[in-house]
Amino acid sequence: MKHSGKAAKAGFKLLFLSLAAALLLGAIGTFIAHRIGFSLGLIMVPVAFLWTVFAIFTLNFFRDPDPRVPAGASLVVSPAHGKVDVIGSITEPHFMGGACQRISIFLSVIDVHVQNAPVSGKIAYYKYSTGQFLSALKAESAIHNENLLLGFDSSDPRGTKVGVRVLAGVLARRIVPWAKQGDEVARGERISLVQFGSRADVYLPAEAKIKVQLGAHVVGGETVLAAFE
């Protein structure tokens, strides 16, 4: 599947940088211990322990299982892994052009952080906005936080608009887009990565029938959020 392995590559890059930092810290600690007669183990053991914990956390965070994309016509799947904590109405003027339905999903640090295309079609809108890094626990973070808005011109049903806004949070300081404006994508295809806790909003037209319950834990590329009937 397209973009497979990119999340793991980002994770290993972060591990390499953290290992280099740990080794540098160890070298400085060795020098200091030699100069003052301090026990080297008192420095190296905590450093090694902390890096091991960080490595386990990072490998878990950057996991990226292949989604089991559901078959069926006119379905909208979740673009993110996490908990549905808002279902309601909102005004989204940039792509949806006004009032629409919103499903908001909170991603904790233990969730998969790769995002997937909710529908098959063309990415007709792309806007990356800088902003603040408020807690993604609050749905209002969509107004203020750094975010990426992708607008999908669905091919099933043809011409239907579906929007996805990926938001950075207190810990999520980087959104890595893999898809760009003009790309044709398939339902469930990987489209982006956001690092360390965040939120994803899904914008749907009024005629979409919501199929998910508030409080549900959804799986990116798999869980059906809505359908056009």
C-alpha cells in the first residue's frame, strides 16, 4: 500500500538522533567521572535505562498496521485511530463552504498516529496553517492550533465533499503530510503522520448518515464513520 513504511522510517530517524544524544551524554559523563573519580555506572545506567524506555515508546508510537478497508459503496471511514468525543454541527467555510456535520477524534499517545483517506477520490483542497499548540483534549483546539486541512472530492458518491483537519497538540509539534493537492487517493490509503498526541476532525455534508457512536474507539482506514444512503 502507498506510503507504507514511512512512519517506521520516521521513528528510526528519531531513535538514531536520541541514541546519538545519549552517547554524547555518556561520553561527557565518562570524562567527568574520570576527572573527579565518580562512579561511571551512576551516570551510564540511568542514561541507558531512559533511552531504552524511550526506544520502546517510540517503536510503539510509530507502528503502522495495514488497515482492513471495508468494502461497500458510499462509505466514509475514519481517517484516524482514537476516541470519538464530538459529534455535531459546525461551520467550515474554507472547503465545505458553510454549515456541515463534524466528527472529532482524539488521538492519545498510545494510538496509531498515521492518518488514512476517509473516501476514494481527489484531494481538491490543501491548506497547512501555523498556530498554537493547545491541548488536543479540547475540541476547541481546532480553532487555534497548527493544523492541516485536506478536502476530498469523493468519487463514491461522485462529487461529494469530505474534509479532514489534522491538528497538532501540546506534544504533537509536527504534522507530516504524505498526500498533496491533486493526488488521487483510495479509501484507507495513508495520507499523513502526526507525532505525539493530536486530534482529527472529519467534516461531512448534511446528507451523510452518521454510523458511529459518541465515545467509540475508531480505527483509521477501517471503522465506518458515515454513509451516503
